[in-house]
Amino acid sequence: MTISSTHIARTRKRHDKGLVMIAAYKVFIALVFAAVGVGALRLVGKDVGDLLSSLISDLRFNPEGRFVNFVFDKASLLDDPALRRIGLGAFCYAAVSIVEGVGLYLEKAWAEYLTLAITASFLPIEIRELALRFTWTRVGIFIINVVVLIYLIVIVVERHRKNRAAAPIGA
């Protein structure tokens, strides 16, 4: 007896498109944070002020401007230990995001719960940041995270209902 390729195609499980999109977003975030980590570690042992002066000169920014002064003030806080901590933190967050992304792509319940917990934990910080300084980028990130949170809540609740309906009575 042979099994036709159409039968195999019909029985193959299709990925939830929403979870695939969230997984792709998480992998993208992981790549961004990995790049931040690499960048921070590449600056260790270098004079950040000199590098910024060179960059500001190359980009033809006004060296007396408010933006340039703000950047220099913040750059003065970046010593080697701070850069190492930034790199470590970025790599850790990238690792967590990769784990979330792969778990969501594989439709693992633990990944949905992990993503729910992490996303929910950052929402108060995002609201605070929006209240302190409103930018459209922050609004966009906040909206994406709220949509992710709501979508995952719906998936978890639906799975819980299915499991309760499938459980034998009295179990």
C-alpha cells in the first residue's frame, strides 16, 4: 500500500501564521541585540569620545549642537566595565529572544508562556517611557507588544479550553 503525496501534504501540520510572525519578530530582535552586544564589546579598550568626535566630524554635525553635546555627555558614562555589561546584557537578551522565537515557531506551550511573561513584564516600562518622552517608534513597539500579548493570551486560553474539553470526565 502506498501513501500519496497529497495525503501526506494534507496530514502535515501547518504552522500558526501568527506564531510564525511573532517568532520572526523575536529572531529579528535577537539579531539586533546580538549586534548591539558585538558593537559594545568592540568598543572595549577604545576611547569612545575620540571615536564619536571622528564620527561627528565625518557626518558634518555641528560640534556645538545640543544633540552632539547630549551624545558626548552620555558617551562619557561608557567605560570598559559598562561596555562589557552592555555587551553581556545584550547577548543574554538575544539568547532569550532566540529561545522564544524557536519555541514559538515549534508551537511549544512553554515558549508561549515565556513570551507572555516577558512581554507583559516590559509593558509597564514601555508605558513609563512613553509618558516621559512620546515618540512614534516607542508607540509602534508598544503596539506590537500589546498585539503579541493579546494574541498569545487568546492562543493559550483556546488551548486550555481544548484540553479541558478533551479530558475525561472525573479526571
